[in-house]
Amino acid sequence: MLPHPQLDEAPVAEAEEKTAEPPLFKVLLHNDDYTTMDFVVYVLQSIFNMLEDQAFQVMLNVHVKGIGVAGVYTFEVAEMKVAKTTALAREHEFPLLCTMEKDI
């Protein structure tokens, strides 16, 4: 049987795959009585790439409310930012607590 030229050019139906968006996680900074406000601003600028004004606002939020959101990321990125923040804080001898929780 010879190939049919019309069938060679016919569109092929492809199954449409739907990929779910990965879950997101909030990276949280917790207030304490020892970590300086300047250091929190420095962390927010250097690790979370915030501009100074935004970093200052988040720092004030942490200071006043006791906790603040530094950013929302995929699991791996959030985990890396928590680890970097904790390591930097310990290097500067601050007890800054940085955690992550699933974003709802």
C-alpha cells in the first residue's frame, strides 16, 4: 500500500498535558531582642534583593508585628534563602530566626 499524500500533511492530535504550578513557600523573619535593625535591612537587601526602602518597610513589619514575610518562593529557593540567612546571621553572631511555611 502506497502512502497517501493527504495523510502525510494531516495535523496530528497531541494530548495536552497540564502541569501544576509548584507550591510556594513564604520565607519569614522573626523578631528578637538582639539582631539589629540595620542587619535585618542588610539581609533583606543582600539575600532577598530588596531595594533599601522596601527592606526598611519589611524590617519595621518584623519589629512591630514580631514576624514578617521576606519573600515567597518555590520550595528549593525558599530553603536556600533560609539557609543563607541563618548562616549570615550566625557569622555575624546574631540569633535571627528565619523560617519557611507553605503559602496558602
